[in-house]
Amino acid sequence: MIEFKDVGVRRDGRELFAGASFQLHPGHKVGLTGNNGTGKSTLFALLLTRMGTGDTEVTLDKGEVSIPDSWHVAHMAQEVGASTQTAIDYVLSGDEQWYEINAALNDLSSVSDDQIGVLHQQFDEIDGYRTPTKAAQIMAGLGFNTSQHELPVEGFSGGWRMRLNLAKTLMSRADLMLLDEPTNHLDLDAILWLETWINAFSGLVIVISHDQAFLDATVGHILHVEQQKITLYTGNYQQFIRTRHERMAQQQQAFEKQEATKAHLDDFIRRFRAKASKAKQAQSRIKQLERMAELSPMMADNPFSFRFYEPANMSSPLIELSNADIGYTDTALLHNANIQVTPDTRIGLLGMNGAGKSTLIKALVGELGILTGSYRVSDTLKLGYFNQHQMDALDAAATPMQMLRRLAGKTSDAELRSFLGSFDFRGERIDTPSELFSGGERARLTLALIVWQRPNVLVLDEPTNHLDLQMRQALTIALQGFEGAVVLVSHDRELIANVCDELFLVHDGQIDEFDGDISDYGKWLAEKRKQENTPDKSNSKKKNKKDNKKFVSRETDASATNSHASNKISNKASTHSAKDSAAQPTLSKEELRKLAAEQRKLTAPIRREIEETEKALAKIAEKLTSLETKLADTELYEESRKSDLLVLLNEQTVLQQQHSDNEEKLLLAMTTLEDMEVAVK
């Protein structure tokens, strides 16, 4: 496990963490959250430093960090350099052990005869013959098609390079996986696939993400960084929000109580400090005041408070596509598109990667002409269009104030500063050139400029890619109050669910209304993937032969002959088995009853084990819930109660480990039972 004991870290003279203590165990899926600048990336860098990897070294100011020496770490970096290496080779290099053995076996000039056998054995032990297939599956899940496998890394755009980097990270045989914003450059279908992959991963995952639905679907713990403290919460993101708000409410009550006490002490000191008879008591009160722990009042969490202005003019329809074929040059990607955008339209566009959502968006805003059909817009149309290109087109040398001034005419500086402040541009950031801004700041500024222009139609293509959770929450609230039309493409399911009241599916060149909600789309997508992953058998055989030729290590003639002979034996055994099965007589009802009774008797012990383990899990869960209630008591965190707190925290750690062990035991027992039942049948 990973253990932090009273850890303190300073960077650039600023204290990021103080007294951080927590434990993370194998199999945990942990979401690392906190406002920008609180030290999430520093925490990753600290873990990488302690494991002997990483580019940035972070040293401890105090405390201790323990990580098993045998653990391997995989870290998803935020930048991928240009390379002539093919995409599939780049992804495969994430499995360093496989990559090294495969390279050696494909270049035997420097390998002795004795080493060849050892290398083959190692290759077999790591299941190396199936590794290329695993790489191809990961790439497919992240949106790559097979024609892209042989393209050089340098031929991909920045966003697709990040997907390659994620694929490479997922290929690693890691015990600890650190994922920094893995969903930033993914569309919804790739995110849903990634959720499934993370849930199946057996190691410890720590993920930084601003996608609430993604966190809810993947993590069972939240590590929250706030006010130089790191707190470990049990549960997904929604449960963390509830628990934290309860603690904040209790903290507010404690703060108010403390403020009343401090006021009383101040009043006593002021009245009696000068009196000789009361001087001793006054000094005692002063010392009491100095010793009193400072409790921060509950602050409004969200620094963003903007809203969309009411549109000046509206008519209906505002945009209309009728029987339109949409595409590039003479090639139509979408056929017979019919979409009408009225003032009360709230459309969410769904579709797999490459289906044509962005193409449809470009046609709706007039960036892409239609090939056939009609495209009409109202004279009153005032479009607010957000996409990556709009962010990139910001005047790099201009400040937020300068850019807003160009749109605002004679509006006072005070009003402009107040408006920019609602997007958290305050102080020196208002007068900072946008070229120095992060992706999140550029996205916020782009949205601010759109809001100021009072659009009546908002067309938003992945508006949340660079936004943190608080800004996403503020955007959701603002869009709910917007009185114009919205057309939205987003991988943020919370945003779609809370803003859109109708969904359109872009698929196979068609645009149809989707009958269901965003969760139903996930089911549709899973079924579609299942169909696509059932290829024609003849094509599958040809593909496997091609993959084996490129990636599987060369064998000696003897090993190849042995393999061929083994296949023959296996095929014969399968043939005899099929014949024997066909020759078996049909069992009578009495024989079937006896067989069922024998099966129940055989599986009874494992069934009892499953039942007992489930009861144990229920008891542990009940104890953990009771313990979390106790830990929510703010008085427990006073200096005088430190020993009580440590006892409860230790008890929580033991229970969490017991819960994890019993879950693993239950899974193993259920798998064993399933295998026994199949064997009997």
C-alpha cells in the first residue's frame, strides 16, 4: 500500500500540504480533486519522485511516504513529442517487458543459443503472443481504426497524440497508475470504454479529472486537496460532495460557536485588563485566545457566478436544415438532414467518434456549405459559437479587459471588471495577455466574450474540455437559465443530462432523434461495439496471421514443429470430444434429478462460503458507515481528542482492508462456483 505520514510539502516558498496522512491500497480507484493550484500535480510528482521516475523532483518538507519497492508505476504525461515511430509500436512500448523481449527475439544476432530458450519462456509467461491484440483493442476503445496503426506518431494532431499516450499508459504492467485528465481529449464513447477498463484494472489507480460522471462511474475513494490539507473520503464523487457539505456545515457551526467565545473573551480582556484584581484572569484569557485553533468559516465554494443575458431579438425558426446532404467537395458524410432550431430548442448531439457530429455543427453555423437541400437562418439570428478554434483564435497579445473593451463600447471599466470577475478573472489576470493563459483560462475567456454578445443561439462543441468541476457546474447552471436555443456536443454526461431535453443520434450518415436518455446511449453504444467486435471468422484468421508475422518472436524450427504437432493433437482431441458428446444418450428425468442433487452437494461448501462472505461484507459496511459518522464530528479534531481520532482512523483502515479482502474472496468464490457448474453440465 501507499502510506503518507504527516507529510508536508513546499514549492517555490509556498506550503502546499501540511500534516497529510492517509493510506491507499491495491485495487483502490481514487479520484484526486481540488481547485487549480492546490497541488494535485505536485502530489503526482511526489509519488513519481519516491518511485524513482518522473522529470520533476519533489522533496518532503516533513513526514514520510512509504511505497512498496517492488511496485511499478505508469504515468500519463500531458505532452507527447513528435516521433516517426508507428502508432501501434508506440502503444506497445508501454509494456516495457514485452517490448524488450520481443525486440531481442526479433534480432537474435546478439543473443546466445542458451538465452533464446529463456527468452521464449519469458515471452510465454507474460502471455506475449496476445499482447499485440491487447494493444489493438485498447486503440479501438480509444477511437483509433486499424488503418491508423501504421501511421507515424508525428502524423497525429495534439489531441490524438494524447489518446496515443493514454493507450501507451494503459498497456503498462503497472501496480500504480496515475492518470492526469485522461478524458480531456476523448469523446463520449471513448470515455465509456475507459470507464470499463479502469473498473477491470486490478492495481491502484489515482485519477485527476473534472468529469463528475466519469469519477462517479470509476472511483470508490476521493482524495481532496483543500487549504493545505489532504482528506481521504470513502465513496464516489457524489457521495464525497454530500459528506463534505455535511462537514462544512458542522465546521460553520463550530466556527460560529468559536467566534462567539472569542468575542466573549475579547470583551472580558478589554474590560478587566487594566484592573489589578482581574489582571491574572485577563492574562489567562489572552493565552486561551492564542491557543484556540483557527477554524475557517465556510466559504462559498464556487468563484464563478456568471449568467447569460436575455437575447434582444428572437424569431422562429432561427436555423433550419431541410433534406440536406452535408460533406466535403462532392462526398456527402450526412444524408437528408432535417433539423430546426427554435428559441426553445435544447439539442444534445450523440454519436461515435467520426460519425459526423462536428460536420453537422459546422453546417448549422454556416462554416460548411451543404451539398444538396436547403439551409436557412433568421434575420434575427445572433450566434454564440464555441469550439477549440475559437479558443485558438484569441488575440494572444491582448488582455481580457482589452478584448472585452472592443465589444463593449462605452461601458464603464468598473462594469467590465465586475463581469470578468464573474468568470474568475480578477486582479492582475484581467490585465494579463491571453498567450500566458492556461487552456482552462482561455476557455473561460472565450465563453465570457460569447456571453457578453447576448446570443440567441448557442452552438457549443465540447465546451468543457479545459474546464474544472466548479466552472462546469457554473456553466450548467447558466445554461439552464439561458432563454435562447442550445445545440450541444459534449462528453460531459452531467451537462447533457441537465441542459438538453432532446437528443439526436448521428450514425451511419443519418441524423435521427434518439429515443432514450444519456444512460440509454451508453447501452446502445455497448451493443454497437459488441456487434462490431464480432468479425467475420475468415477475416479474423487472416488478421491474426498478419499480426503474428509482425510481432510474435521468431521460433527455432524445433519449437515451430512442436507447436504444429501440439495443434494437431489439440484438434484431434476436439474432434473426438465432439463425437463422444454426440454419441451420449439423452438422460431420463430421474437421472437428471440425481445429477442436479449431486451438483448441489458438490457445490454446497462453496455456496456456504459465498453466503458467509456476503454477511461479513454487510457487517463491515455497516461498521464503516458508523465510523464515518463518528469521524464527521468536528470536536474529534481538537488537540485534546487527537488520540481518539487516531484510534478511529486506524480502525477505519483495518475495516477498509477487511472489506477489500472479503470482496476479493467473494469474487474468487463466485468464479469457482461458476466454473464448477459449467464443469458438471
